[in-house]
Amino acid sequence: PARRTDDGVRHALLAHLCRCTGWQTVVDAALEPPLAEATPTAGRDLAAAAARATLEGGSPQQVGPAVALGRGGFAADDAPADALVAMPTADGTWVVADTLTEARRAAGKVQGRRTTESLTWPIEVPEGDWVRTLQTTWVEPGYLEPDAAWCAPGGKPVLSLTNGGAFGGKAGGATAQVAAAARRLADEHGRPVVAQYSREDVVRRGPKRPPLAAGIRADGTGLVRVARTEGIAAAIHAVAPGLVVEEVDVAGPPTSVSLRAAGWAEAAILLAPGDGWVTAPNGATARAEIGEDGRVGVTVRCGQVLDAAVLRSYCIGATHMALGWVRSEGLAVDADGVPLDLTIRSFGILRAVDTPAIHVEMEDGDGPPVNGSDAVFAAVALAAWRAAGFPPRWPTMRAV
């Protein structure tokens, strides 16, 4: 009870990761009356709440007290008690054991560390008469549960994205490989198998948003050089059809346009009007302001709100992610493009104690509901960049 203060709760969260909420709703919940005295579902339409969460998470989501109490279910949690555990070795071969500890040992897993190597910006800004330029580097999505799936013999792999959509990081690629491994190994061994990546596997094998370097002219035209990624040109042109896009080969981890607002957010930020409003390809709009005390104010318009608590939570999470993206997040890679930062702390994700207060204003609309947190993500990134004076490289505040 003595620690139930804002500062005390934030310090208690130092060893934890909660990327979706941006910490604030966790702090709010801790400072509210105990759950036994509260009625979190009173007067709420949980179907509407789940519909809003599904729009924001990008996959079907659960909403209710069970999720808040940690019973929403992760893939590894839902596996049968007698399931074998499979993990990949360095060369991609899967090994199977009775327990996670034994599987890690058999796969030769070594606890990841933070490197002393500096961040790099893999793409040079093209030459030109630019009024604004931007270089981004590799960043880790940082979702909570590493890619995992379990499967019974002859069955279909069970994936759990109902506790969060992983910011698009589990849309394919690594997750598909894990699911395929679970199915194949379950059939081979005649027992349920849960296949999962370690955090180190996620960093090395999981998709990243493609880094880019761009230059913009005073008339709004410009050139974007971006890591070659299927669909990235279309994503950029969805909000900036006048920009020329050049895809280049870059040594690094795999990239995906499925990552949160990949491509279009950077383009929208580069071309945003002076009033700070950002419009997403789906029509959602958002604006953010950062006060002198660091507090962040967000306004979002994304059709019918459906459930204010869910939308607010996702917008706060998007704000937290955007602030980290611009200010502190980065992933060092070696000359061959292999990630070297292998711990949660090394990714530069803002800790609870470093996250400012965030206020979200939701303007309800008559139109159909659409994802709003991605527009917030872009708007907050713009506000953070503007507050820093538009430096040409992100992250802006991390020692490299």
C-alpha cells in the first residue's frame, strides 16, 4: 500500500514489458480501487469493445476481466500440459524436449545481451535540394509473447493473437514457420508439440519495419530510399503519391510492410501540414501536442468510438511506441546485417518511469469505425520530431 503512488507503480514496472498499453492504463488500474470493489464491465457493451480492439489490434481480440487478470491466453499457455517443447537451433533445425529448459539447452540457446556496437543508419540520404531529410534505422517491434504455436497430431496449429496483434509483427514469416514446425513435429512424435522462439530468435528472425532515408522539397515532392520490401512503395504512395520511391538492397533482418503504419507513417510525417493533423490511408485523423512539461495531448477521429476505454488504451500505447520510435529506439546490427541487441532493455523501448502523462481526446463520428491508433502513432511521432527541432536522424535522443 505504501508504494501505491504513481511513481511507486512505475518503478515496480521496471522489470516488465507492456507495449500495447504504454504503461499508463496499468498505472491507472493500480491506483484505482481494488478489483473486488470495482465493476469494470458495468454498462459496457463487450461485443462493441471487442470490435474496437479487433480494429486496433489487427486480429480478433478478447475484452473482459479475464484478459486484465492475465487469463486471456497466450499460445504457449494454452498448450496441453503433456506437450513437448520445440525450439530452433542456430541453423533453423528444430529440436524437441520435454521441457522448455531442456529445449533451450538442446538448441544451444545463449542468453541475449546488449551490444556495445553503435547504431547505424543503413541508407544514405539521396542528394538533392531538400528542405527536410530523415534517416531511420532498424527497430524491434517488441511484442510481449515470442512467436509460438502448438498443435496436436493431425490437428491445426493454434496461434493466439487475442491478447494483442503484435503490431503486425506476427502477420506471417516467422509465425508461419513456427506454426508449420508445430504441426510437422506433432505428427512426427504422435504428441502435442508447442513450438516457440526465444527472444533472441524473434530479434534475429522476426520482421522489422523497413529503414529509409528521404528528402523533401519545399513543394512537397521528394525521394524516399527504403529497404526493399514487398508492398512498401504502395504503402508510401497511399498517402504521398507524389513521392518517388527507390527500393534498395540492405543487409539486415527481414522487413515487412505489415508492421504498424510502415512506410505511410514516415511519408505522412514528412509531408504533414503545419497544423499537425495526420490522415491515415483508412481516413482516420489524429493530432498530437507535446507540452513544455513533456505531457502529450492527443486528439483522434476514427468513426464511431464503440468503446472509449479500449480506444483510449490503444491510443496511449501508440503514443508510447511513437515517442520511443523517434527518441530512443534502435537495433544495432553487424556488417552482415545480423542484429546484435538481443534484450528487451537494449531495444530502447521507453520504460514506465520515462513515459510522460498522456491525455487522449476521442471525437465520436457518424461514419463506420476504423483503426485510429495508427493515425495517433504517426501524429505523435510528428509532434515528437517537431519538438526536437526536426533532427535528420531517428532516434533523436539516444547515445549512439
